[in-house]
Amino acid sequence: MQRQVTERFVAAAFGGDLDALMEMLAPEVMLWSDGGGRSSVASPRPVKGRDKVARLLVSSAAEQAEGLDIQYRDVNGDPSAVVFARNAPFAVMVVDLTPDGEQVRDIYVVSNPDKLSRIPEGPERPG
């Protein structure tokens, strides 16, 4: 279920579908980002609340969407969206769901290049 929600979440964020995001996000959702001080897409503080998080995601995705490729993989045991830019890992996104599995309560985005170095370059494609 988490993988399905992750895919719908990424489609809504990168597709600019603010209404769909608002439905998917829990009212108290938190967005945590780790850019290690080396990524322009990371925020120095967590962003809290459905409206703020949804608007930030849609605006950030719109700025970055061109030339990105998104693949779904398990990263550190979690179903994740791995975002590639020019075949190099750009970010990893993981979502945690509310206990009932109905909404996203936490979003973790890692864009720190040092932490992405273990992700193989180039998206994996089914053979």
C-alpha cells in the first residue's frame, strides 16, 4: 500500500495537482528535507501543515520537473521515489502514512549528494 500511495503522491506533486495533494496529506503533515547544506531543494527546517507542504511541493516540482526521471525502488528498506537528473541521483523521497493508511503524515526528502552517492547512476529499467 505504501508503494501505491508513494506513486500517487509523486504523480500529484510533479503533475502540479494541488487538489489531489491536499486530499492525500494529513492536516498535520511534516516535510523533512536533508540537503546537507549542499542542495537548493532542501529546507533548513521542517515544513508543517497540509497547505504549506502541498504548495511547497507543487512549486518545487514545477521548478525542477524538466529533465527528471522518477523510479520506484526500495531504499534502506522503504518504498521510495528516486529522482534522477541526467542519470544521476538527485533526490530520494519516502512517505510515511497515518495509522489507517489513508493519508501521508510525514515526507522525507534526501537530496544531500553525499548520502545519494550509494544510489547507482542511471535509472533501473525493467529488462
